[in-house]
Amino acid sequence: MNAIYGLFSDPDSAGQALKVLRAASSRGHINVDGIVVISSEPLEDEDLGLPKQRTPMPWLAALGGLIGGSIGYALATFTQRTYPLPTGGMPIVALWPTGIVMYELTMLGAILATLATFLVTARLPNYRKRLYDPEISDGKILIGVADPDRNYCAELKRQLHQEGAEKVKEFSNG
Amino acid sequence: MARRWGMVIDLDRCTGCEACVAACHAENNIATVGDAEAARGRAIHWIRVERYWEGEYPNVRVMFRPIPCQQCDAAPCEPVCPTYASYHNADGLNAQVYNRCIGTRYCANACPYTVRYFNWFNPVWDKPLNLQLNPDVSVREAAVMEKCTFCIQRIKAAEIKSEMEKREIKDGEFSPACVQSCPAGAMVFGDLDNPDSIVSRLSLSVRGTQLLSEVGTYPKVTYLERESSRGDE
Amino acid sequence: MATNSIAQTNAVRLNDDRISQDLLRPVFHTSRRFYAIALLLAVPVAAALAAFLYQVYSGIGVAGITRPVFWGFYITNFVFWIGISHAGTLISAILRLTNAGWRRPVTRCAEAITVFALVIGASFPVIHLGRPWLFFWLIPYPSERGIWPNFRSPLLWDFFAISTYITGSLTFLLLPIIPDWAMVRDKASGWRKRIYTVLALGWRGTPREWHRLEMAMRIMAVAIIPVAVSVHTIVSWDFAMAPVPMWHSTVFGPYFVAGAIFSGIAALIIAMAFLRKFLHLEEYLKPIHFDNLGKLLLLMSLLWIYFIFAERLTVWYGNETSEMSAFWSIQRGKFAILFWIMVFCNFLIPFPILAIKKLRTITGTVIASITVVIGMWLERFLIIVPPLEHKYLPYAWGNYRPTWVEITITVGTFFAMALLYLLFVKFVPIISMWELKAGQHVQPLSHEPDPALSQANADLNNSLPVTDSEA
């Protein structure tokens, strides 16, 4: 995979460059899915003109909670019924203690579901060599295009320079 | 057939001789912990005799109350054990399973009568006392909770014998070591669910009280208060 | 108010590079002083470990617990450390949810305290067991003994609650560290680069990754609060469920949670003061942070005195015989001195320091926090031991005297906390760099800078030392 990208020092010029690239993509010069944005801080998606991100994470967390609660219920009732040992005059499956265990496992299910969904949907961990520049950690914002049309490369570099990129680089992990 | 083993202790007859304590030690392989440990309050007596003084000199009276495990029907020590080492068995006894005990000591805190005793160290019998251990009773190791079992080994032995002989257990056929050894005959043991047994008739006595009944433990040991104290103001 | 606090946080707007430099310095540079302090802290920890092993070898009898005080220092420590662990949840989760800008430099310090306090706290149920090598019997697994744990026991609820809370806190701590580890990876070389490359999970910073991270943090912030409340409630029910005079109280749930948050904030203030001094973070952990936390500490101190008063009044008014013997032994008997030290440490000393603005400085809040930590430890002790010494039957009353084993282990855990924290600061930037920088750039991209914000900034940069106009 090849890429051409520019490093911008502030979000405004980066946003400008992104606008230009999106205009170019609407004219068919570059693939809109190939536009890459990387930053060291979360940027406001709407202002960058990027499509609003959606994730089913809250629903999956709720689902995880439901599963956890069911496991809690099953654990408490099934195990206590298989080997019924009466204690203190309480019923074998005492509702309140079972409820407490269910509650804790519900929360655990929600937490683990959130963690798992995060890792899967953010596609982490991923140790393959991907488009990245260590200067991003200095606060630069990377705006680039992956696999650009070879005829359009020079124009692309010119546009990035024009919008105020501090540096314009090429990347290849081939 | 499920039974409800219970006990009645007549405080009018108890002389405080503590023969019950000694017999319990002998029957149940209870070790003596030594001077230092006893001074720290760690002596183990599955049944203990509490002594209370009443009145001022010269009208002083002493009252003795033997307190074994009360084998509560709603025992607070049972639900709190995380490993079921303390549970209610089919005969209504509060059973202590030594192998399950991991030593959280929650049951001992929960018992309002403080009748549970913990093995802080491995018990030691100086020679030749180790030769007099009762083979019917296990020896507990360090970090395990123990308490009065109403001599469950004798209960089981009587049950086995009666099953082999295909008959019911007769009332008074056997008794725990403490009941057996009491010279004043202050203690009675039997099946509370059997309406003809002595213990169930005595437990309904007018003199009958239960220790700490307000805590809601439903103990199965009934104390017969002294006749003389009932007449006083 | 949001404008005010953000502006105050930004009153000295730090260059992003400066932030990275300051906060990465402890990760990249290890002074000789670090090794010396680490060694110093490790000695009591090693002693505590040795004492525990001695206890396992010789038998739990080497501890001071006895009949009838079957729980003593170890359970005091257990409740105390689980209480301290409530620092992170309050600060991080609630302040995240309420969008309080001043939380940014503070969240990671707090979350780290939570995780380590939980690790230490959760080790005490194992330490206090008579047969600690069998602690795993509390885990519900199909065992060869054919038996499951007893779900009716509050200790089982403890197990589930603490496991859930540790998982949640670790997640809550580690998720926002990933971008910072990516930053360390980019700036590191050699073995450090290899380690942090693995730790950073290949994080780049695409909008997708940021969005998922922030969504996960939002869900976690909502989820962790009820977990934290339930954890200490369940710990309090270890006592409230037993019919021991002065334990069997319905107020224990909320009382313990309030006390936990109280001690947690105090621990956080102390940790922050140490970090500020030793890592030279004066630009980041500013007087306003200590001021705000000090106000929260004041609130919790008032809440604590309210709970203590409510509990003791109902006991005294009810005049139940067994409860009163425990009550008087605390109020007037052999525990009276500890009781009054506790009241001083938890209320009488912190209240004036925290209530009077002039005294609510960094030094003031730290002094108040230290007294609170001492007072809260004493409070746990006074809840556990005196009632056990005076249960229902006077013939079975007893005395508790801790032995060197318990004291060594107790002291060792405080040093263990410090040591774990020290190691954490070495491997993780203690202030969340990306959150701090993001907080400074509050304006959205394509809009004009907020004129009110710039004006506020200009005013503050021109004016004298920051004062909080709402105080």
C-alpha cells in the first residue's frame, strides 16, 4: 500500500486540506475511502467533514449485561439446587442474595462487552505496518490519501503544500 | 426418618462441676491449648459452664449455665459460611464439615452465643495423652472451626445400630458425652419431634426458657429456670 | 462555571511540546533518587511478605485475633483499602459525566489509586484466611468435591463485587492510557520502543479509533459508578448481616460508601501532592485542583459526621442492652481515646482547614487529608473490634491485642501502595497527555475562537493569582 500525506500543525489548516481533498474526490480524482486522517487528539468529526461515526457499543454493552445477569441467575440457582444445603432457615434459592450476584455479573458483562466491542471495532491490537508518522505525537495532524491514482500524485502533493502542510511525505509498506 | 435432636438443661440441678466439659474433651478429641493461649482467650471448650453471681454478700447466690452449641433452627452461622462448612443437616443439627472450612471465621462472629471455637494452631497432645484419642472422632487441624456437634458420632452409631436391628431408636438409648456424664442428671437429650420423648415433654415445661431468643435464632436447647428464682420478685 | 474552570485550567496555556516533555520525563529518565526511594519502599513490603509467610507456616495463631474477636487488623485493612479505592471512581467517572474540565490532570492519578488500592484490599481476605491456600474455593467452578460456594454468604458477594470492580477499574484505567503509550512508543528507542509498541496495541489515532475510545469511556463512566457503590455496600454487609450488637445496622450500606469516598478523596490529595513535588508538576496540578478536591473532602467530612451522629444516636436512644455495652466501651471505655482521635482526625481538624478559604491551600488540604486517612482507618477498626469484644453473653467477652505479624503486614501495605504507585509513574505518564491537550483546545475546528473564552483567558493572564469567584 502506498500513500501520500501531509503533516499539518493545526486543526484549521488540516480541515481546509480535507475540504480540498473531498472536493477532489467528488470530481473523481481520488477515492473518498482512501482519505486518511490521523491525529494525536480526538477531533470533531462534523467540523472535519467526516461522516458521523456510529457504533453499536452501547447496545452491545447492554446485551453483555443481559447475558451476564442470566449467567448470574443460572449460576446461583442451578448450583444451589444441584446440591441443596439448607442454611439458617433460608430458602435454597434465596431471592435477595441471588439478586446481588445477578447484579454484579450484569455489570461485569456490560464492562467486558464494552471492552471487547472497543477492541474489535477499533481494530486493535494491530501490529502490522500501517500508515503512520511518529511526528503525529508532536501534535501534527496527518491528512493523506492511500493508494492515489499515479497520475494524480504530483497534483496531490501540490494541493497539500498549498493548504499549508509543513511536510509532504510518501509512505509505502510494500 | 428425620429427627430434631434437642436438649433440655435443668439449671436447678446443675452444680457447676464441669464433668460435662471434661467428658466432652475426652469424647471429641479436644486438645488443651496451654497456658499462654488460654490467657489470650483461645481455650476450646465445646461445652462451657458459665458462672454468674447474684445478689450481695451475705445473700449471694451462684448460677451455673452450661452452654453447648444451641443447634439453632435459624442459625446465623450457617448462611454466612462461603464454603458450606456450616450447614443444617436433615436431623436439624448445625453440622460443621471440617474439610470445607477455609478459616474465614465469619460463622464465629455471627454466632450470638460465641459457641464456636477456632483451632489457632495444630492441636498437640503430650505423650501419653495421644493414646487416649477417640477413634470415632476426627482430629481437627489448624485453621479449622469446630464446635459442639451433639456428639454426632454417637447419633450416627445409634442410627446405624437401629437400622441394622430394624427398629426405631429408643428414647434415652444413647446420649452425648456431656449428658451421659452429668452426675446431677441436669441434662436430657432426645428427639424433639417425638412427642413421647422426655426431652420434648420437658422442653414444654413452664420453667422452660431459651437463651437469647430475642435474636431470632430458634435454639434447640431449652433451659429450665430455677424454681427458687421464679418465685422471687 | 464551565468557562471559568476551563479558563482557570488554561490560565497558563502550555505549549503542547512542553506538556509532552514534562509528562514524559519520568518515563524516560530514571534518577538515582528513584532507585533509592524504590529500595526504601521495598523493605517494609518485603517484611510484610515475610510476616505473611511466617503466618502461613506457623499458623494463623501468630496473629492477635482470638475468641471472640475473630476479625481484627486484617479485616480493618480490607475495608480500609477497598474504601480508598473509591477515589478513582468518584473523580474520574462522575467528573467525566458532568464534564468538569478541571478533572483532566487528575483522572489518571485517581484511577491508578483505585486499581492499586483494590489489589491490596483484595489480598486481605486471602491474608486473613486460616487456610489461605484454599481461597480458590470461593470461585464458583465445578469442583472435584461436587460442591459449589454458598451464594447466600456475604463473602461470596464480596468476591463477585470486587472481581467486577477490579475488572472495571482496570479497563477504566487502561483504555485512556493507550494513546499515551502510543506517544511514548513514538518517542522511545531500543527496548523501550519494543515494550511500548506492544503495549500501545498499534494505536494510530484515526477518527474511528478515537470515536470508539471515547464511546467506551462514556459507557465505562456510567457503568463503574453503580459498581463502586455496590462494592462497598456489599463489604459493609459482611458486618451488617451478622447479629452482632452494633454491626446489625441498616445504615451500614450508605455509611460505608460515604466513608469510602471520603477516604478515597483524601488519598488522592496526598498522592497528587507527592506527584506535584517529586515530578515537578506545579504547572499541571495547580492550587485550583487541590481547592476543588478540598471542597469535595469538606462535603464528605460533613456527610461522615452526619452518618456517625445518626448511627450513634439511634443506638444510644434505643438503649438495647448488648448494643450499649459495645457503645460505652467505644465512647467512654478503653476505646474512648481512639474514638476521640478519630473524631478529631475526620472532622474537627479537617473542617476548619477545608471550610476556611485561606486555609484551603495545597498544604492545608494535604494536612487535612493525612488526618482523614488516619481517622478513617481508626473508624474501620472501631466498627469491627469493640462490638466483637462485647457480644451478647458477658462471659464470652474478650480482648484484642494485635501482634507484630499484623502490625508488620498493615504497615507493609501502605508502603506497598507507595511502591506500586512509584512503579506506575515510571511506566505510564501520570497525567493523561492527550486529554490535557484536548482540554486546552476546547474550541471546535472551524468555528471562530469563543470570544468570551479568549477574553477570560486574557483577563486571567493579566490578573493577579487566580481566585475562584464562586467560593
